Amino acid sequence: MTADAAVAERVRKLVYAMAPDPQGPAEDSQRLIEDLGFDSLRLMELTVVLERSFGLPRYQPEQLVGVRRVGEVIGLVATALDAGDQS
């Protein structure tokens, strides 16, 4: 398993562990609110868990706008990790 695949799997597990209404197998196309039942408070909690789990700096609200699907969460974390490697 590549590092990117390992990150993606870890993010999926965290998202599904925190999802109020997880459905079926983890799919990157699933929507956080409509499919998995997240509300605004639960999304904020998910953000904090991801930041702490991956040692990321705090996300700014403008970075999170438009992140609606599991795959987009994976991309957000992967991008932040890549940016940290280049610092």
C-alpha cells in the first residue's frame, strides 16, 4: 500500500467512525451531509480529529468551503500533508 493509499484509508476510517449515519462500504463519492448525516457541529469535530490525527495546522474556513464528499476530505488532507513535506 502506498503512502497516499494509506492516508486515504485512514481518512475514510475516521470519517466513517464519526459519521452519524454511515451507509454501506466507504465510498469517496458519498456526501458528508446528505449521505452520512453530518451536521455543522459534527463537521467541526471531524476537522479537529483530522488535524490532530495527521499533525496538521488548523484549517481556515475558506479552505473547507466546497468540501462536501469523502474524496474531497481525502484530497484536503493529502494536499496539507504534501505541503508540509515541502516546507
